[in-house]
Amino acid sequence: NAKKRKINRKNLNTLDVDRDNPLKGKLIIQMFEKVSTRTRLSFYIAIKQLGGSALTLRSDELHLAKGESLADTAKILSTYGNAFMLRTDSDEKLKEFKKHINIPIINGLSPSSHPTQVLSDIFTIEEIKKKPISKLNICWIGDANNNVINSLIVASVKFSFNLNIGCPKKYEPKKPLLSWVKKNRGKIYIFNDVKKAANNADVIFTDKVISMNDKINKAKKIKDFRNFTVTTKIIDCAKKDVIFLHCLPRGSEVSNEVFLGKHSKVWLQALNRVYLQKSILLYCLDKL
Ligand code: CP
Ligand code: NVA
């Protein structure tokens, strides 16, 4: 669906509505407790292209921040909106909203997961490689304990692809997640050596060493990752036509040469979030 809609609007302007106008009159309310550039813009453009509209809120401009209950807030959001997208600093809050809200709720990044990002990245990979992701070797270098890799791990089981992870011992994925992978016959291989992890990869991902929600000694963490930077040496261990992806924003985990080099598809990756968000919205509103 995302691909079809993308192709169908080749000559249209950013805010022109898709010909079938499927979400005409619908309102998505999106609320951010953390900064966001891509998620905010892509959801806004996505709903506009589907014929609806978006209202973007900062959590601190709601009475919720001054003591109105979450349950009442959720009730009000359900009264006015057709879908609710939340970027939150608390997984608990996401669960609470889910409990009280009567409209579809979308996780726009939480401390533990970033599902809309990973779905979009799978779309980008399959678009470029012209193959189902289950036929590809995916490699993740860097912090293996953050929201993006958690969602990628879950996706590796759901979409059945090989996932090599290259990270320092201390930053390996958490035990309960690994046990879940094992139980579900996931194909995840963990290395503490970057070159081994990158061997034969079709796709190399990385993400910032310091995530928005990290409440740790940042200088120490950055030092722990000094041998886990994605450089051309790492790219050379992978397949010749390997692609490099990064959800952005970036930090010191990738060299400029790789980030701006010929293997990098980061700008297309960011753009494709618009097309995947459209499928998410259509799915949530029963129009897929
Ligand atoms: N990749 C991503 O989610 O970017 P933003 O934090 O800018 O939304
Ligand atoms: N892991 C990063 C992703 C940003 C889109 C963070 O949580 O800050």
C-alpha cells in the first residue's frame, strides 16, 4: 500500500491530496513530550495527503501538565480526534492512555520502542533491494539497548530476517527480550566485534549512542563505544552493495564519510516515513 500510494502521486505537490481522499475530514492529534523533527513532519504530511488534518500539541500546554487526570484527557482526545499519536518519555503513560482512550493510539517513540521508525525502514530496505527483508542480512552496530534496536529485534522475529548485532558486551539487548526471541525462533546473532557483525551484511544500521531518554554518564558511554563507530572499514566488511541507514538525528557513531557516502540512503529513509505513516493511519482508521 505505501509503495502504491508513493508511485501514484509522483507528480503531485507535498500537500496535494491523494485522488481517493481516503481520510477526508479526519483529525489526528499528535502530542510530543520529547523533541521530534521527522516524526512530527511525516505524520503531518501523511494525514494531509490522505485528506485529513493534524493538530500537534506539546504536552506542557495541556491541563494534563497542571493536574488534569490522564483518564479525563484521554476521554477528551477521543471526543475530538480520530487517532492519537504520542511521543512519550514513559512507557507506563502510553499504557495508561491506551487503557482510557477510545480512538486508535500510535506510539511515536517511547523509551523502550520506536515501531513506526522500524516499519518505515523495512519499507525503505525492500524498496531499494527489491526483495523481501526475510531474504536479507541486516546488521545493527552500536547501542543494542535502545528503542530503535528493540523494535528492530521484534521486527526480526515478526518478519523473519537475520539480524547481526555488533555492540560492547555491556550494551547487549536485555535478557527478557532475548528469551522472547529464542522462544519465537528469532535469528539474532550478537558479536562484540564490529567487523564480524558487519560481515556479509546487506544493510548496516546504527543510531546515536546517547538516546533522548538516557539518564547515564554520557561521557563514559561515548567512551565505551569508541570501537563501534561505523567507518568505511566496517562498510568494506559487508556486501559490495550494502546500504547504510540511520533513523537520525546522528552523533559520533558514524563517520561523515559513510553518512554522506554512496552507500548511505538516510535521506530517502527519512522521506519514506511519510509513506509508511500513511499506511499506519489508514490501518488505524480501517481504510487499508
Ligand atoms: N527518527 C526520528 O524519529 O526522528 P525525530 O526524533 O526527529 O522524530
Ligand atoms: N534512539 C534515539 C532515536 C531518536 C529518533 C532516541 O531515543 O533518542
